[in-house]
Amino acid sequence: MRTLFALPWQYWIFTFIGCMGLCILCAMYQQDKKNNFRDRPLVIALGGVAAVVGWVAGIAGVVKFVIWWRQ
């Protein structure tokens, strides 16, 4: 039976990391309405990288799943 859980576990981990990265960025934006992010450049950089890597891997996982499903 083909299910979404047939995706490799790495894609789920990367997608989770991407969601956490977006959560970090959103929480920091809400905390700091003045957009004064210069105080925490490392956290912004890590959150942005985590979001980009996670979502790219997650989208790649969904594409791979769709290709596998149609075989």
C-alpha cells in the first residue's frame, strides 16, 4: 500500500527542520517589531538556512513521492 509514510525519513526530518527555522524567524520578527535584527545575526542566519534547506528537501521529497506514486 502506497502512503505518505513511504517517503524516506530524511525528508521528514528536513521538513521539520525547515518548519522550525520558519518558526524561529517568525518568533524573532514578532518579538522585535523594529526589525532590529543586527543584535542577533547568527540566529537569523541559522534560522534562514534551516528554513531554506528544510523546505527544499521537503519539496524534493514530495516530488519524489509523486513520481513514485505514478509508477
